[in-house]
Amino acid sequence: NSLQALAELVRQEQGKIPAASAAASVEKGAAQVASTAGPSRVIVGGFSQGAALSMRAAVELRELLGGMFAMGGYLSTVNLPGPSPAPHPPLPVLICHGERDTMVEVRFGKAAAELLRAHNQPQPDVQVLTYPELGHCVGPEEAKDVLAWLSALIKRPQA
């Protein structure tokens, strides 16, 4: 189930399973939830490497997702597929990044937003929030913004 997929992601963040297995777990969990609750109810997100994995899912598993948030992450362009020509509803995306992040510079978060906008046509729904005093961590203001975004997203009518 989706809780098992989440547990596998936590283990991956701790370096206990390879990234490819984590990606497979996200895909399996998203597919399971989407098949029962519908794709609009599948939201992925994370911090740092979890954000990178979530951004990749927003590109590669788009049809299974209802939203994606990322904090202090980046989008790897290695083997990144091009935008799909098939029409699809916009995927709500929230990218949060600390402007004092020296591990994953804010420019990488902003570049990811541009790539996700290109993949989220015809109506991009990509928000970027930056935090002037935040480094490579999750700050209280950022957490509050993510919770507000999630709350608004889950209150939307199902597609």
C-alpha cells in the first residue's frame, strides 16, 4: 500500500536502499492509490533528495499524480523525457527553497520550476516560494506554506 511505499522512501533517504528502488516504490505506491482513490488524490513531496525524487515523479508519473511539492531540491535532467504532447490537466506544483541554501542552491529550485512549467502545459500551475534566511533545512514558515498548499489542494473537488 502507499504507507509501505512511504516507508521504503524513508529507508532510501537513510541510504538503505538504492535510488532506483525508491523510484520504483513511488511508482508502485502512486499506481495503487490512483487505482482506488483516483490520481487527483496522489500527492508526492519531499525535502532535498526526496524533493528530487518527487520532481522526477512529477515528470515521469504525471498521469498518476494530483500534485507535487518540493523543499530544497532539484530536478535532474539526466534522461529526462520531453514534455508530453498529449493534453492533460495541469499538475499543481509547489517548490520551496531557502535563499541561503549552500547544499542545493536556490537557482536549482528555480530552474526546476521552469522545467516543470514546460512539462505542465498548456496551463502551468507551478508556484515558487523562497525564504531569504533559510539554508538547507525545512523552516517553520516553509512548513506552514506547504501545509496551507496541501490543505487547499485536498479540498479541491476530485477530477
